[in-house]
Amino acid sequence: MAATNFKCAKCSHTEYEANEFRATGGFLSKIFDVQSRKFTTVICTRCKYTEMYKADSGALGNIFDLFT
């Protein structure tokens, strides 16, 4: 994937890969295995330098995590 406004901070390459992951937030969310925090990663395809950004996590995803 290439974006016109992305430029790697380490090698200045312009192609990247974007992914998302969820993580637990606090003590209770760890006990009940609820991933309440959502992050987006942007990875340079040349040097693999990775930037992480906190994303808004929706209430529907949290409810689904609680029941699964």
C-alpha cells in the first residue's frame, strides 16, 4: 500500500502496511480478558520501522469481547 503523505521516519520510504490490534487496559479487563484498547500500526515495507497510534475502540467491540 502506498500513500502520498506517508514517509518513513527512519529510511524515508513511502510504502507501508497498516494493521490493527487490541490490548487489555487495566486489572479487571485482564481478569475478564476484555481487550478495551485498540491500536493501529503503520509498518514501513523496506526497513520494518513501526509506528503505533491509539485508535477509538467502539463499545460494540468491547461487548463482543466480553461474551466471547
